[in-house]
Amino acid sequence: MIKLKLFLPLAIIILLSSCTVYKSSLPQAGVQAQVNIEMSDLEYVKDATGTATQSYIIGLPIGGTKYKRGFVSNSAGELLRVPSVGERGVNSAMYDALISVPNADFVLPVSMEVISNRMFLGREDSITVKVKAFRLKQQ
């Protein structure tokens, strides 16, 4: 009987407790589209650099930029994929490079440098991505 008196209020507290979940998503179209772009259709804007810092404790990402990401995709299916845990810092650096050139339509990565500072049960990565920014020529 004592266990029931202790269990019932605990169960009510757990059931009535609330949590907040933030979610962002991309709309998904059911149509496959392909655009053929040649170098003559593009206008070079400039070279850009994106940086990000990401910390990990026991392999799990802690801190860093959580909800903003940019990455290079080679197919429509990859554009909607969920990145792995280790890619969050790289995706944040790509996003930083893209927003550093506001008039660019897309960026192509040229190089990436990752400096890892290893600690007990964790690490901190400093990521620098160098990209070339392009925009589509206006017809």
C-alpha cells in the first residue's frame, strides 16, 4: 500500500509534466526536377570563408549552432536527409559561408580545415570552410 501511495503521485507528475520541442523542416515536393546549368550560366561572385565551433561530450554534440545548416548535395534525395552527429559543425560552417555572401545563389566548397582540441571525455572542433560563391546570370 505504501508503494502505491508513492507511485501514484509520481506517475501523475510524470504524465502532467510538459516539455518543449522545436522542429524545423523543409517542404518536400513529390516531383523530381533536374536543372542543367553550365559554367556560362554562372557568374562568379567571390571567395568566402565560413567558420564554426562545435563541442562534443562522449561523442554527442553540445552547444554550437543547432538550427542553421547548409551543406552540399549531389542529389535531390540527399537534400532532405538528416545529417549525422559529427556533421553539425561542418554544416554550420557552410551556412556561415553562404550567408557571408548575400547576393550569391550557392557556394561550392574548395577546402575544409578542422582543428580538434581533445579533452577528457570530449573535444572541441574549430571548423573553417573555404568556398567559391556563384550566382545565376540574369537573362
